Amino acid sequence: MHILILFIQVAIFFGVWLILSGHTEPEFIASGLLTAILAIFLANWLIASKSRSFPSLVGLTTGTIKFILIYLPWLLWQILLSNLHVAKLILHPSLPIQPTIVQFEASLESEATQVLLAQSITLTPGTVTIDTSGGIFTVHCLSSTTRNGLVSADIHNKIAEVFGQPKVNEIQLIDITAELGQS
């Protein structure tokens, strides 16, 4: 049964790699398959060493499938929208940027979801996660639109939805830029 679970995990991981890479040359296929096998064995080894048991097929693949089917397409759409917004800012004759540095506290409970939030913020053009510590995030925003995107908590709530954690109505931002200007 453990071998079947590993095989399914490798197949899912390799399938995602194949879709995202688009390469069908033999050397790329071999490299992708080897990477998928290595990644799954390392992930299972790390999980098993923490829990002292082999992870169940349902626990790992349900979370993985929800992440792939719900979160990734949504994040890719947000990245596209952010790209268009930043392109509009750059092409506008007056270059209407309003850079700010803000801090906020995320209500996401696990370290993994906080890391995913930090990386997702950085992946969307117009925002960069500068620091995160103890659930406190420091983010550089290029414009008021990107800043308002943080306030609306869209990324935070999508991650919370996928991983079964508490959502928030909005995020309260502390403007660090204003504090830096006062000192």
C-alpha cells in the first residue's frame, strides 16, 4: 500500500511538472521524473520523521489537489491582473506610483501557510514581502491599488479557505513609510 501511495504522489507531482514545463524531450522527461521521485521521497521522509508514521494518501493528496485545483489557478489569475496593473503604471505618462512600506499581522495559524502568503504576495507584481516574523509581515507596495489589495485580504483568505484556517474581513495596515519619514 505504501508503494502505491508513493507512486500516486510521484505521478501527480510529475504530471504538474510536465504541464508547467511543457518540455517533452527525453532528457527533460528523465530529469523531471527523477526530480519528482526525489522530491516525494524527501517530503515523505521529512513528514514520517516528524510523525513517526507513514503519511496517508488521503491527507497528502487531498491538500495537494485542493492547492493545485483551487489556489494555483486563482494565484496565476491574480499575477496576470497585477502584471496588467504594473504595466499600466509604467506606461502612464505621469508614472502614478505611490510606494509605501506597510506592516500587518496575518491570522494564518501554520508557518507553512504564512510562508505561502509571503511568497504569494511577492509573486504578484507591485508588492514584495520584505520581512515576516511571528506572523507580522512587512510589505513594499508600489501603488495605492496594490496596497488596497492587501487590505482586502484576498490572498490571505484564499489561503485560509484552501487550508481550513480562519478568514478575516480585512487587514489593518500600519504605514511604516510614514513612521520612517517622522524619524
